[in-house]
Amino acid sequence: MKNSDHSQFIQDLDARVTRFGLSVAAGLSEHNQAMPADITERLRFAREQAMMKARSARAAQVAVAGGSVAQASGSTLALLPGFKSPRWLKFASMMPLLVLVVGLVVIQQSQLYEQVLAAAEVDTALLADDLPPSAYSDPGFAEFLNDEQD
């Protein structure tokens, strides 16, 4: 998406949000006389809170546009295009992914090792025990092995 397309999208979104806000405000104002006093008071308080948040958001936008955030935000600028971050910072940001992959490989290997040990234990029980040849074809043979292990 081009920068001009992105700014056009942001402007359209702002216009839609503004229209929605105006329609909600008009609906609330229209039905304001019919509302009980406690609901009216809560709505007044919510409106004041929304206005304070909107003022602080506008102030933050002005600060970003003015460039004062560039000095105040230190390492967060590493994600901006055109800013060269040190190699150790890039390496440090890749470390959690590397640790995750190594951990998953270790877990897989330990599970495989446990499966091999279980199969070896069953084979050892079969070879060391006195069984008649007909026991190998018996459908209850697995139950016999389970009883021997307990």
C-alpha cells in the first residue's frame, strides 16, 4: 500500500468515525429528556472522559508530527524505516525465536527417546519371559504384557 493510499484510508476512516459519533450524539441528545437522572449523569461523565481522551490523543498526534517523540522514545525507533539499529539489537531480538526452536527440538527428541525406551522395555519383557508360542497369537497378549509391567 502506498503512503498516499494509506493516508487516504486514514482520512476516510476518521470521517466515518466522526459521522458515527455525530449520529450517536444526535440520538442521545434527542432522547435525553426521557432518560432518568442517574443515566443522564453517567452519560455526562462518560462524555467528559471521552473528551479528555480525545484531547490527549490530539496532543499526542501534534507531538508526533512535531518530531519531539524522536528524541524521547529511544530504542523504539529501531523499528522505523531508515533507522540503522546496532547488530547486537537485531541479534537480541532474534534470541527468543531461537530459544523457542531449540526448546521444541529438545522436547521432540526427548519424546522420541521415551518411545524408544518403552518399545525396548516391551521387547525385553517378551524375550526374557517364559511364554508358549501360542501366546504370541493370542488376542489377550497385550493385556498379559500390561499385567506383567504393573
